[in-house]
Amino acid sequence: MSDIKDRVAIVGLGTTEYSRNSGRTSASLVLEACIAAIRDAGIERDEIDGLCGSNRVIPAHQVQGALGIPACTWWANPTVPFQHQLIEAMNAVHAGSAQTVLVYHGNYRATGVSRSAIADPFRERAGPGFNVLASDPDTFASPVGYAPWAGRYLEQFGVGREVFGKVAINSRSNAIANEHAAMRKPLTMEDYLSARMVREPLTAFDMDYPVDGADAFIVTSTERALDLPHVPVLIHAAVMGQTDLPYEDQVTDLGHTGQQIVAREMWRRSDVRRDDIDVFFPYDGFTIICVRWFEALGFCGDGEADALFDDSWDAATNRLLLGGRVPVNTHGGSLSDGGVQGSNHFREAVDQLRGTAGARQVAGARHALVAPGGMFFNSGGVMLRSDG
């Protein structure tokens, strides 16, 4: 990682509206975000020679055809969460397989699902990714896989569900200032504790809010980025983590997951320390994942997140401020901005480091830690920084 550190940058950013039911196709959403990212980067489509999509939406060759990109020398369609796409693109640029990569991801709920199911985010989720996960005998459906570990956490550390509730409330409080967010109604602890149980101990507020929407990014070398319009956001360190037992029902315990691998390697590879971080983006697809990111990354010890949250709670804004200054998931996260498997966490991190986050802007933000993915087979961590 030392050779690649700070050598690759994010220079373009595009997004679409997030909505519960857009009435559009997944292709139209992805292409809208991609076109916006190309324009934002100040480049021509002919300059793109790499594409990285995902197995969840339209593949790279279809995006190339739809956009009329004349020639690509590299492409990939890895699985989500979104750190996989970004890390693949980073490696391709650094290796010289491509000079300028269009990276995208979208989430789409409506295909093949009844209208009543569209209105309920916790019935069958649309799109090939979720359907495959639900039918694959080697993979647990997400609520089934995470609920037992959430219960194990509460029992092992002797805390109440309020620790999960604080994650949900923080995300919602931040989303109120984000016009892009799908869920902006204020959330109280009473609301959280009285929410309908989906699978004990996880409620409807413990799970990401599925939306129709897409995000896209332009990735290129830092050297080239200096000639483009925006302050480049540098990929300082990037890590993925997976254990030898990467299944929800086989993991040894909460202390032996992909998150611990990511944390160990992140702090080994990164010159940016915890005290340097200006904004933190732990994945909150499930509240238990988010709680464990704080602990695995060393913001507190195992089982101490609840105390950390109490010490870090800003009563005036009803949100977390680590050390009194570092906000968490300023966009509202997966729980309130929308569940798009982490692409929105990166989008918000780029906005913050560019200084273009509007009312959510963290003054002087230069370092952002994004911890996308879950606890088992898809953990990841990316440290982003800016000199702007």
C-alpha cells in the first residue's frame, strides 16, 4: 500500500434523487449519475478508459454502450458493498490498466415486486443481489444473519437496545439537514423503542432504508487530478477484511470478524491517526454493524460504544460528535439518506473533503474515514484525505 498511498484520487461526483419508488428503470438512474460525474470532473466521455459497476445493477459493458464511450481497456463488476468498486478502480489506475475510471452503483427496488411489497421495505427487496442472497444456501438473508449477533452483543455486554437506537437517531438527525435524504422526520428514543420488531432485537429502524437511486465517481491518478476543476480527494489507504469463517452462522465470536482485520490493517497502512479524522462514516446498514465499527476501530473498547455515545452526544443537535468535534454519517447514512450499500457514504465523504456539503459542511474537513460493509465477508475501510 505504501507505493499506492495518495497516488489515486476521486475527481468527479454524481448522484440522483433517492426515493422509495422512482417509477424509473435502474439503467436511467445509473446513467444519470454517471453523466453527472463526468460533467462534474470536467472531462469528456472519450477520456474514460475504465468502468467499474456492480453485480446489483446494469453491468459495465451496458453502461459503456449507453454512454457511447468509444474504448475501454479495463472493466469489472464486483459485488457490493461499494468499497469493492472503489478499490478495484484504484488498483486499476495505479497498475496502468486504465487512466480514468468511471465507478458507479445503483439500488433499485421495483423489478418483479408487487406494489404492496414496494411500500414495505422489509419484504422481498428487488434486484438480483438481494434475491440471490435470499436464495443462496450458503448465505443468510441479512436480518436473519445479523439479528442473532445483535442479540449476542446485548447479552454479552449487558447493555440495552438504546445503544442501537442512538445510531438510528444520529443518522436521522443528520438527515434532517440533507435535502437528498429519503427519511427526514425527526426520530426520538421513544419512537425507536416502540418501533415494530422485524427480528428480535432488530426493529424497522435498525435496518437500512431501501431506495431507488444511484451514485457515480470518476477516479484517476493524483497527478492528472491536479489539472482538473475540483480539489482532488486522495485515496490514502484502502483495506478489505475477511476471516477464515466468513459466514454469519460460523463466525467464532464478535471479536473475530472482518472488521478487526480492517482495523488492524488500516492503522498499519495509514499515516492518518484517529485523532486526525474530521468526519467518520461507519456503515449503518444494520445498527449492530455501526456499533461494532466504533469498537473495532478503537474509538472505544468492546462493549463500550454505549458509554462512548453518551459521552459524545450533542444534546443541542441530537447527534454524535466524537471528542466534541467529529460528526458521524453527516448525510444520514444508510438508515436515513438511503440504503445503497455504501456508495452514499463515499459521496458524502467526497463532498465534505471538497467543502461542498452545504449546510452539513464540517469546517476545515481534511480527513474522512469510511468503513463500509458488514462484519463477516464484506468488511472494508478507506481513508480519504484532501489538501484543499
